[in-house]
Amino acid sequence: MVISIVAAVIIGYLLGAIPFAYIVARLKIGADIRDKGSGNAGALAVWREAGPPYGIIVLAADVGKGVLAVYAARWLGTDLFWVLVAGFAAVVGHNWPVFLKFRGGKGAATVMGVLLALMPVQFAIGLGIAVIIIMATGNIRLGIIGLACIPLIAWLHDKPPAYIFYPLALVVFLIGYTLTGIKGEMARAGGKKNLFVDRDFNFWQTRKHR
């Protein structure tokens, strides 16, 4: 069992550490995506810099990392606690990938993958809320509100405590990590940042031409 637990956590981390945003951006635009725009190695940055099709590819891949981390831990026969740890390990791998000297993305898409694998119905409802908010504000960052609703949705569906507190912990982690990066994003944007309604991008996140 110990070997299975260690393997599940390591596999989760290594899956998360695969830098799809970096790879796709290198192939498409020949640049390090972390040197562009927000400096974040994620699907949204690739969408903005390389184009929507490539952003969708990266989004699907990053979500897939979270899904596979959970499935791998289950396949190895680990208890629910270690399945949850393996899922978080994938998020850690995405944010601090060993392959990119521990400088990665924010982990939102990988968190989505973990929650999709664990609680697909509750995740789908939360995702729907997130999409409505993003369409109304044009701000992807505020989509985290939809994810924040998932613990409440799980509670309303009488899910066990682990399925309530775990997504809550992931959301708190995402919020904390996002807040630490806002200052850097504002500096790269010249000190002007639309924190609530994003006027620099349409809701589908293509740059507006002025």
C-alpha cells in the first residue's frame, strides 16, 4: 500500500508538471509563454497569444492532467484520502513544474480536472455558473466564483464531508495563489488592470482592437 501511495502522489505531480502551455506556445509562436502577457503558463495565455484553437488544446490537456491523476490513484487502489492528495499533487506539479525550474501556471484548469473526476455533476453545475459570470464580466479570473460554489453544491447533494471540504480547500488555494500573482500582472500591464470587468478582452478572451 505504501508503494501505491507514493506512486500515486509522484504520478500526480509528474502529470501536473507536463508544461503543455509552454510546449504549445514554443511550437506555435516560438516563444516562452511565461514571457508574454500575464506571464502565466496556462491555457488562457496561450489562447490570447497563440489563438483560441491552441488555447483549447492546452485547456483540455491541463484538465486532463487532473483527471488522470485521480484515475491513476484510484487504479492503484489507494484510499480516498490519497486520491485527493494525488489530485492536489497534480495542481502542485502544474504550478511548480520540475521541467520548467518550478515556474508554471496557476493551476485552475488542473483543479477543474481533479474536481471533474471526483464529482462530475457538482462540477458541471459550478462550471455553468462560472461561464455565466465570465460572459457577463469578460474576466476569466472571476470564474473562480463558480468553482467556489461547488462545495455548497456538494453539500446540497448530501455528499460526504471530504467532497465538501476538499474542493473548498482547492478554491482557497487558487484564490490565494491568484492574489499573490495580481501585483506582478499589474506591473506587467503598466499598473492598469481591470480586476472586475475586463475591458481589454471580450468575454471569449480575444484582444480588443482600438
